[in-house]
Amino acid sequence: MSVGLQRLRDEPDAIRKGAIDKGEDPALVDAALAADTRRRELQGEADGLRAERNATSKSIGESIKAGARPDGPEVAALRSRSTEIGKRLGDIERELTAAEAQVEDLLLRIPNPAEPDVPVGGEEANVTVHTWGEQLPRSQPAEGEVGADASARGATWERRPHWELAEALDIIDLRRGAKIAGSGFPVYKGAGAALQRALITWFLDVHTRENGFTEIWPPIVINSASARGTGQIPDKEDQMYVVTRDDLYLVPTAEVPVTNLHRDEILEPGTLPIHYVAYTPCFRREAGAAGKDTRGILRVHQFDKVEMVLFERPEVSGAALDWMTGRAEDLLQRLGLAYRVLLMSTREMGFVQSRKYDLEVWAPGVERWLEVSSCSNFRDYQARRMAIRYRVEKGGKAELVHTLNGSGLALARTVAALLETYQLADGSILVPEVLRPYLGTDRIGPPAG
């Protein structure tokens, strides 16, 4: 269950509107209500039959105690009625089981309504909350550029897209990656591989040493229960890679295994908040339509990502989302990458989110904004699916937690923006200061020879 049966009964119009706002079928709400009504009717009938069967069994005993012969007609009639009730009850229970499964399936297909102030619509309705940094143009003056030849001062040079830089520097091999696994599976080599490793390590170091996160190193495969718990199933099942022999999925994001750490658990008083951070490679079948957006590493089937996952008390989850988004922004600021924060509209935010911010960095080589982080609040939607609850006090009633997650950060597009932002006129890449201790150099140049 996701939106919750009681909320569905109490607020059907709000749930229906939430589905419409997200571009989902509102008829599912009516179907779920009808299925719930039928389930309750069957439950009532089953309870009545059980009570009647118990009463009949009691009558058999009382009749015998009063002197009726166990094989006499009075007892035989009561036993016949008990058998008839048992058969009818068996039919009802089978129908009830099917009705309960139908209700659960329909609830899983109803989206989490967006928060009231989230803009309604598609991409055009997204709201820019704020921007940071200088949006560099593609054409750059040579004057003053590190690495520019002195004879070229006063001239201009054009920033190149990251795939041209990567090929010239021999740090990303798209052709051999495609040979090994197919398009969308890049090979990072030399300084490119070192840059990936440096970013991952630096992200994790900042989150654990400065932001108070506990690092998790989770499996990169998940079972169907885990995928269902966070909402990948049934909404995004076609986007995941399936290990068919073992009924497992490759992780689309670390959110899935990490959030499922506390599935079917009651967290005791004093446990919250819980802040986890994890690195995993991420696998997604749908990497975008053909065209310029798929060039280089902008849309790939495998990419690296460091993910933040929060378990919070309901009354503070809104503030926790702002705090987590700020942690992702801090990384971009330290990297010196210009970015903007978008409040995503209802149809752009996803099936399970109640509120989502996207962080997009400016890539001057392709002159585009690239999403490198999504920070979301799911409120109690995922927790209900996974039965993750907490107690405010010892022995108190167990309540649903609120779950949140955010990229801190996703690497493929971060690398693309970094290469295009820090490229120099001579084709080399200046290394951001925060990464120099991890890479052991301040510049990535072309391979020797």
C-alpha cells in the first residue's frame, strides 16, 4: 500500500487530483475504492459465516449435552449446515484473498500526490528557485586564460564539448565501451578513471566527515520486494536491468538498497534522524532518445552516483529536504560549477515524490543545463510500502517515518560539466582545487607521445 486506505477513503478527490496533476490515470482511484468496498463486503460476509459456523458448532455440542443422539436427525441437520457454511466460507475467503490482492495492486499504482504548492504542469511549469556561479559562454577570450599561448592574446577560442575533449585527452573511450557492452557504457581510462575515483572519494569524505552521514556499501542487485518498496515496481520496472535467472534487478540508484535497510522495522525512540550515504554504479535501460542529447556521457546506461538517504520524523522532513539539497549545492560550489536549483512540477517530479528539487549545472561546451542531482521528499509514501515505522517514546504507538533521498552527486554529467568548464585554450583541463590532493596534479593534459 502507498497512499493508504484510510486516506483514500477520506480524501478521494485530493488523491484523484494528485493523479491527474502527475499525468496518471485517476480511474485507478475509483477502481481502488470499488475494490476496497467489495473487500469490506466480503470481509463482513466471511466474519458473519465464521460466527454462524461457531454458533452451529456450539449448538451441536449443546444438543448432544441435552440428550440428542450424535447420529440423530437434529445433530445431522446441524452438521450439514456447518459443512454448508464451511464450503461457502472457503469460497468467500478465496474471493477475499483475490480482492485484497487487487486492492494492494491498485494502491501501488496510485501516485503520491504532490505537496500543495508544487507547480502543476510539465517542464514549462518548473520554477527556478535560485542560481549560483557564472554561466560561461562557449566562446572565450584568450586574454588571461591559463595555458593560452602568448601570441594568441586578444583572440578568442571555442570551448569544445566534453566528448571531443575526452577523446583528445584519451580519458574516456566510448567506442570500446560500446564494443564491450553496447552504447551507453563508457570506459574511463587513465586520468579519466582517476577523476571518477577522486570525485567519488571526495563526495563520500565530505558527506561522512563534515555532514555526519554514515557510509553504506550496499549490494548492487535488489530483489522485487526492495524494488516495490521504493516505487520502482510497478512504475519503473521497464527501466531496470533484470537478472532473470535469479529474479534480481541491477540497482537503478543506491536509494533502493539503502532505503530498504529498514524495511519491516520499527525504529526505537532516539533513533531518528538516520542519515546514510552510499556509492554505487547505477544501471538504467532507458537512457534517452536518439539525438544530440545522447552524445558523450550525457545519457548513459551505467553511471556512478553517491546517494544521500534520510529517515526523518514527519514534522521535520520539509526542513530536512532543504538541508539535504544544501549539501548537494555545497559540493557544486566547492567544485566551482555554475548551477541552478529547480522546483520540479507535478509531471516532472516522478511517481513517488511529494516534492523534488533538481540541481542542474551549466556545461559551456554544449551550452546546456545538465541535471546532476535530484533531492526528493517522499513523506510516508515509501515507508508505508516498506512498513518502516518509529516510536516517539518507549512503548508508544508506532508511526510511519518520512523518507528522503538526493544525489550527492551523480558523476557522468558532473564530469561532463567539469571538463567543459575547466578546459583551457590548449586543450588541457584545470583540476578544481578540492580534487588536487586526490588526483595528485593540478592539470589533465594530453597523453604523452
